[in-house]
Amino acid sequence: MNLAVMLNIIARLLFFESDINVFLLILLIVAGVLGVAYALRVKTINELNRKLEDTVREKTAELMNLNSRLEIMNAAIDAEKEYFRVTFESIEDGVIALDLEGNVILVNKAAENILGIEEEDIKNYQLVALFESMLEDNDKAKSKYFDVSDFDEFISMKNVQMIINAKDQKRKILQVNSSEIKEHDAVQGVVFIFKDKTELVAIENQLAVSQKMESIGQLAAGIAHEINTPLQYVSDNVNFLDHSFYYVMEYTALLKKTLDELDPPESVKKNIEDKEKEYDLEYLKEEVPNALEQTHIGIQRVSRIVLSMKDFAHPGTKEKSYYDLNHGIEVTANITRNKWKYIADLELELDPKLPNVYCSLDQINQVILNMILNSVDAIDEKIKAGLYEKGTIRIKTENREKDVEIVIWDDGIGIKEENMHRVFDPFYTTKEVGKGTGQGLAICHDIIVNKHKGRILINSRYKEGTKFIIRLPNSEGAF
Ligand SMILES: Nc1ncnc2c1ncn2[C@@H]1O[C@H](COP(=O)(O)OP(=O)(O)OP(=O)(O)O)[C@@H](O)[C@H]1O
Ligand SMILES: [Mg+2]
């Protein structure tokens, strides 16, 4: 109520009715006091409201601030997660983490690729069983590393080399490391990190083989040079003796004829006849030329081998150029003669129309050498199995339209159907330890297919024989 209106009412009451006035006055005073109290209360409530609003505004601002900090933190965590994911996925080594029950909890892409199996399938496996199913037989025997009961070994493998047959059917050499995952000093699981070292080992071996070949080549060239000089005068002297013996025989025949014409006394005749018998002149006349002829053939053979030794792995043939493959094959057949001559015949059917081929002759010689040695081993195995006494190796060359073809065939023990797809794998060998390294055909494949853009095909029947067909483009850049 407005103050002026209230005063107006009070004045009117005071002037007109005094008893009632007193009562009304008291009433008015009470009302006034109540009014003032009410007004004061309203004011307090308003103030409290304002304060409350201020506090709410303050707290809201604080909350908003907190919220945006939380959002920033969440974004940072997401970014870190993504960073971890990308890093994890781009590690070229396989990484698999296990919990203490052996369950796979983390697998990266490289692990899938190396083991030839998808993440989901890896997770379905117990890792130990997975690795054990892939280990080579000889590795299985010593698979202590996957013996979980020996926990210390299991969680602390350091550069352990394993050969596995991965689920994509490829034979791989892995280098495995493992270590425990700890949280507040308590072991929570194990992480395996493994590298696929197959190619690296193959390259190292190939390098070692070519270095060996190179040093053999250099050694052979040196020895060949040393042998060549004396061989030359031995050959000249044999020729000289051959001619001289012929002259001496001619001269002796003339002397004998003249003597017969002069008709010397009986005692002289007898003396001469006795000497003829004693020295067996008839025999010498026949056999000395034969002996000299054989010596001559022998010297020619030695000289051919020496020449081949010089030609084989000659440093000059390392670089690619146009080479006569037929000659390379003859050379290789010659230097391996000692390996095959007792157990096999080696037949060459070399196409005289073969064009020179753009290649590294050094490497092609190495391929032919590996193939001949494999054939020798296959024939040897068949002989030892009592299936025959002597085998045959045949090397044929042919000029085809776009390429030249080299066929290396043998009638040795052959390859079992189920092993055919593995023969080019590095380290695959059926030979006893120390005899074969399983590198020969892997190197041949690399030389023909990768280094010369050629092809290599295989055809084999167990107990019957094996045929390798090599096709090389006959000019640079063909295929
Ligand atoms: N001509 C062949 N006849 C039968 N089996 C063969 C023949 N060539 C190769 N093989 C088979 O292929 C496997 C692999 O051959 P590869 O030449 O790569 O290795 P290796 O001969 O065993 O050893 P290395 O050549 O390193 O001494 C051989 O162990 C053998 O089982
Ligand atoms: Mg071999």
C-alpha cells in the first residue's frame, strides 16, 4: 500500500472516532510493524536470491571451465591413442602381447603378415600352440622356448632364431625376443617381438656364396696360370718326342735295310737280332706312339680343365654383357667332371645357333653348377637305393623365338610330389646336415627370375628323374 494513502486513512480515523481511533491506531502500528518486518524479509530474501544466483553463476563457470579442460584432456587421450595405434601398426616387427593366462590381447599388422594369419584367428589360438604348430620338426625338439612351464625362458627370449612354416605356407626364419609386461612391479603379461629375417639371411648367404665363388674364381685363375706354363712345355716336349721317335724309327729301319743289303757276317747279324729282341723294338715301335698319343690326349684334357678354371667365375664375366651360354655350360661341365664322372654320363646337346645372351655369365655358370651338383646328388641317392648303377645328366640349349632355353635333366631319384612346392625355398634341403644348406635352388631362382627376368620351371617324378627348364630373354629388356 502507498504511504500517502495510509497517512490519509490514519488522519481520517484520528479526527472522527476517538475509541475506535485508539484501537485503530494500535492496529495501524501493528500493521506498520508487520509491514516493515515484511519489507525487511523481502529485502533479505532478495539479497539471498542474488547471492545464490551469483554462486550458481560462479559454479556454472567453474563447471564449464572443468568441462572444457576435460574435453581437451579427452582429445589429447584420443590423439595419443591414435598416435600409439599408428606407431604400433607401422612397426615392421611382429608384436603380440599376452596376458598371464596366455590370451592374446594385442596383435599388430606385421605379426599377422609374418605369421600369415589374421588377427581374429591369432586371438582364437593359444599363442604357444600357434607357434608350436608352425615350428620346424628339428626346432620342435628344442622348443624349450615355448615351454610355458619354464616361465623365465618364455618371457626373456633374446634374439632366438626359429624356423617356422607360416600359415601362408612359407618357410620363414624369425628372430624372436620376449619380455614381461609389468605394472607396479607385478607381471601382467608377456610381449613377443619378432622379425622376419628370411630375406636378410638369404641375401647374406648369397653374398657369402658369391664371395666364395669369387675367391674360388680368383684362386682357380691363379692356379690355372701356374699350371698353364709348365703344361705348355710338357705339351711341346711330347710333340717333340713324338716327332723325334718317328725319325729315330725311320732311321733305324733304314739302317737295318742297308745292313741287310750289305749282307754282314752271321755273328754281326745275330748280335743285332739279339739286341732287337732284348729291347723289344717291335713292341716299342707300336706302343711308344700310342703312349705319346695318350699323353697328348691327357695334356689336352688338363689344358681344357685349366682353361675352364680360368673362364669360370672370371671377374670379367660378372658384369652383364652378351655371352656365349654354350661355352659357359661346357666350362661348367668340365670343372665339375670330377663330381659326376664316376656315377653319371654327362651329355651336352648345345644348339649351335644359340645367340649370345645378355647376362652375367658368372651368375649363369653358378646356376648351371648348382643344377649339376643337385643332379649328381640325386643320381648318387638313386644308386645308393640300389635302383641302378649309373645315371645320366643331359644339358640341352635351344634358341626359341623370344628367349633361349636351357634344360637340365637327370634320371636321379626325383622329388616327391608333396615336396615340389618347397624346393626353391631358402634352407629347404632333404640332404643330411653338413651336406646341403638348401640354398642352391633359392640362389638359382633369384639369379634367373630376379636378376635376369627369366623363368625357371621344374618337372619331376619320384624315382624317375628331374627336369629344370630355364628360359632367359635373349636380348636386353625382352620379356
Ligand atoms: N635334380 C634334383 N633331383 C632331385 N631332387 C632335387 C634336385 N634338385 C633339387 N632337389 C631337391 O631340392 C632340395 C633343395 O635343393 P637346393 O639345391 O636348394 O639345396 P641342397 O642341394 O639341398 O643344398 P645346397 O645346394 O645348398 O648344397 C634338395 O635338397 C633336394 O631334395
Ligand atoms: Mg643344391
